[in-house]
Amino acid sequence: MKRILTIQDISCFGKCSLTVALPLLSAMGIETVILPTAVLSTHTMFKNFTVKDLSDQLEPITRHWKEEGITFDAIYTGYLGTEEEIDTVIEIIRTFRNDKTLVFIDPAMADNGKLYPAFDEHYARKNADLCAIADITVPNITEASYLTGLPYLETYPEDYVKNMLQALAALGTRTPILTGVSLSEGKTGAMGFDSETKEYFVYQHDRIPVSYHGTGDIFSSVLAGAFVLGLDRTKALKIAADFTEMTIAQTQKNPDKPWYGVDFEAVIPDLVDMLR
Ligand code: PXL
């Protein structure tokens, strides 16, 4: 069985980061090891959330794993907290990486043109250090614009996406994949660039014109899982995007339509079916 380490916060209520990565990766048949960076009462889109930073636990926990000889097929990072924590995570990746380890970085820090409440521009730029050591990074357009310094646009031609991907590759990532990319009216999806072969790859599907919190983490978790399972990138992108869309469609059927996260639990069997 493949084994992945995922490093992100636990938002106890709110369906994002570890509370989606763990169930989804487990459902995909991957042993999922978690390294929680902080415990929050809710994600940061709620008001008055509490935070207990766990940065000082990362080094002792991972030192113990090293002493136990524990290894990982992949390391997947998501929402982190501080610049120091990014340095610690880079060190952890260096410690556990070998020539087969897939390093998958989701620089979760911003969306819809704005940084998340806990972050400033300095933190945003620091994420470039993490992307520099990634095999795959999956920023949305807002995050990519903070990482590269290129302007954030809401509507754009394909060349804008290609330039953004090249700028992300110039940071050091082997295969940047931009998410939330719309290449025609009514469509959305992702576009990637393999900086070694210089190939672009793309997946677009119909867009349900609503936005829910936590869907970026669902996409990243499933995409990371699909790569770990060895699926080719076109299939991996399709499964991650189609499943994310399914979670949104499912939530639309719920009369309460929770704003804080999608009803992904109800469609986990479909994810398992897609992998058969
Ligand atoms: O979904 C990304 C995310 C993860 N973790 C926390 C968040 C957010 C987005 O707001 O607040 C704590």
C-alpha cells in the first residue's frame, strides 16, 4: 500500500485541510499519515476562531518517525501557518525525500483575489520557497499571482495561464498545475505544465456557478492521491476535477447548503468507483 504524509492544520469544524485530506486519501486506499500544524476551532472564514499552534511539535514528531525508520511515497502539504513553519516543513521534506518521493505542494493561502485572513504578503512570498522544491504545485490563480508577482486577472486569455505556469516553473517546481482555470465561457478546470518536456496539459468541464469553501482542499487531496496511485496526469486531473464538481452538485441538493464546506462524504463511493 502506498503511504502519504500530509502536513496541514486541523480545523475541527468546517470540512477543509486534514478533515478532508484524511478521509479522501484513506478512501483512495492510501495509508495516510498526518502532521497537524495547528488546531483551530473552525477554519478562518468563521469569526472568532481559536488557534493552537503546533509548530513546536513538528520537529520532535518527525524525529521520532525517522528513528523508527518510517518512510513515505509522497509528501503533500496544504494550509500552513507562519514563515518559520514553512522553513520547518522544507527541512522535513529534505529529511524524508528520496529520488522516488512525490512532493506535492498546495500553497493554500488565498482565493478570489484575496489572501486568507491569517496571512500577509510576506507570508505569501515565503510560499515560493516551498514551491521551489515541489514536484507538483497546485495554486489557484490568486495564489499563483502572489507567488510570481504577475497580476491577478478574473478573465484572461490562454496565454496568461501559460505565462503564469512558466513563471511558477521558474520558481523551481517541476510540474506546476494552475487550478480554477476557465478557458471558455461556462467552463472551469486546471492546466499544467511539465517543465522537463515543455508540454502543457489541460482539463476543462462545465462549471456549476457557485463557490463553496474547502473545494480546493478536496481537489488537491484527490489529485495528490491519484498521482501517488500512479495514474497518468490527464486521468488524475479528470478524477480530481470531476469529483470536486460532484461534491458541489451534491451540496446543491441539500436544502441547508452549508456555506462552510461541501457534502463530500455523500459522494465518497463515487470516488472509489472512479478508481476501479
Ligand atoms: O481550505 C483552506 C483552509 C485550510 N485551513 C484553514 C483555512 C482555510 C481557508 O480559509 O482557514 C484553517
